[in-house]
Amino acid sequence: MLQIGLIREGKVPQDNRVALTPAQCKWLQKNFTDITVTVQHSPNRCYADQEYERAGVEVKEDLSACNLLLGIKEVPVDMLLPGKTYMFFSHTKKLQPYNQELFRTVIDQKITLIDYECLEHDDGTRIIGFGFFAGIVGAHNGMMAYGNRTGAYKLGRVHTVNSFQKLVHTYFGLKLPNVKIAVTGTGRVAHGVLEIMNLMGIHEVEPDEYLGGEFSYPVYVHLKGADLYAHKETGRYQRNDFHENPQHYTCRFADYIPHTDILMNGIYWEKTIPRLFEMEDLRRPDFRIKTIADITDDRHGSIPCNLGDATIEKPVYGVDRNTFEMTEPYLPGSVDLMAVGNLPNELPRDASRYFGEQMIKFVLDDIRKGGSGIINRATMVKEGKLNEPFLYMKEYAGI
């Protein structure tokens, strides 16, 4: 019997998203006699307790009878139940120091942790996540920030419209200046960004066209691996080799700096991957970029002037191009940076429906049947012990 519990989000600020919507819970309980869903009471979800109750889902505080606990963001250590199996975004696979206590507590309490971020198909493609909606919201916020800086147009906040469909309607009649936008990445985040580019009527151009001159209408260029990286010796890009040996490659984004007004960053980054540019590049006289939407949001990562998370309430800050210090946004001599860690929370219902669909299609049935290669590869900790794919985390885990 698979007894699923939807836990209350405890991280501050609280996230409104859910792993399963009321309708999805109802469908699971109707179609699988060996699945039950219990929802922990919460005043902050995008779906109210009453919506779950109307769908025939039990809502109560105690989830101790459940054998699979689903959350979204990191679970505070004082809310963890020893010996249980959890699924949430732990943000620990890169050895993030701010979540080391959480990871060590998972070990100490003999918890099994399956991380959504590590759920991958056999070819390495991520199965589940909120990346598409992060791209949607991040691209909108980036365009909004550029409009606020230049005064050329005005865009409202995403969270005030409540749905993606309503957001699309806000773009009707939008007239943009002759702006040039660089979009990086090929995953779900980038696909969300491209959706907004197209909905806003921004024309796509090829890299050579983009670098070749100016346009009388807004344009974007979509920069993929071969456009961004070159082997230090051969000058070529080979995808598999790049992912195995990124330290052998150099980044070519410097060519685009004098030609770009807005940078929409959607690339995955690790410490061995070259940055798009370095902090010193901010001082270049030809540093044209005014707005950076760092949607994948790695502090001091592929965007070195990402100085840390902003918030949904205040999503943009400035970075002084000479002192590299954080400032208020939209000031002369600065570049504006949009970096928010929970962007999909501005469209929580749309994002939750999409997330739950992927859970049902690709994940829950495997768990229900006792596991699979996909589940095993995403299991970071099994009953308090590091799983084989994550043995590199021994020191981080305090073992």
C-alpha cells in the first residue's frame, strides 16, 4: 500500500506550490486501490485545504502513517520524521553548504531521500521539475526590469494575474523597443524563456545576424552549446566531451557582450564549467548589457555578478559595474540582476499541475511497484546510508 502524504512547506519564505493537486489526488485514489493520499493542513498552499477535502482527500496534521512524504522545497530539520521516505528538492547534490545540516540530519535520522532534481531518464534528461515555469516567470521579470530601467514600456507582476493564460493576455498590444536579447540554455528553463519571447512577438535571429548589426525591431538569439563553448585546443564543441570535461573548454559569450541589451540565462552550471563572463568584464567600456535575468540562479555561478537571491516581492537588484557591490536597481553605472530561487511560485497553480502530471506519468507508478533504476539513481540516501551514485558526498554528509 502506497500511503502518500503531502507535507506542509516549512521553509521561509513559504512556497505555495504542491506536488499533487486536488484533482490529481482524486484521480490517483479512484484509479489505484493501493494508493491513498493524506494532506497535512496548511494555510499557505495555492490549493486550500477545503479543495482537497472536496476532492475526497483526508486533511489532517499527523502524517506518521504515510510511507511516502512529498514536499517541494527543503524540509526544516525540526519537521523531519525519522525513518520516513521523502521526496523534495534538497539542493544538496552540489554540496551546497547552506543545506549541509539538513543532509546530515537525513543521515542521522535514517531517512530515505529521493531528490526530484536527480530523477532522470536513461539518457540523462530530467524527468520532473518546474523549469518551464521558472523560464516563463524569469523571462517576464527580465523584460519587466528592462522596461522599468528604460521607461520604454511597462509590464506588471506575474503573481497578480494568477494564471499563465491571463498572463498571455497582458501582452496584447505590447510595443517593445529595438532591443537585443541573448537567451542561453536548451532545457526546460530555456523553453519557458523562448515561449515568452514568441508571445511578446520578439523575432529570432541567427548568431551571425545578431553579431552583424542592429535591427529596427526587437530580436533574440538562442545560444546553445556550440555557440557558447569551444575546446581550448581544437576550437570545436563536442557535446559529450563537454559534459565530461568542461574544464577543457572556454566560453565564447564575450563576443556577444557589446551586442546585447538583455541576457536571459537558462544554462545548468557547475564549478568546472566556464562562466559566461567574469566580474572584471563589467568594467569593459563596451559592456552593453543593462538587464540580466539569471533564471537558473547560481550565486557567483555562470553569472558572476549574481550576488545572491532576490525575492518575489523585490526580484531585481543592481550591481555597480566598478565596485561590484549590490545597489538598488535601475541606477546609472550599474547592471540590473533578476535572480529569484522560487520563480514558479508566481504561477503556483499552473506549475503544480504540470509538476503533478509528470509525477503521475513517470514516477509514482515506479515507486508503487517497489522501485526502478530511475528511482534508485535519484535516491541520495537510503535508510540513513549514502546511495552508490552519491558516495562523493561522504565528507559533506559527515561520514
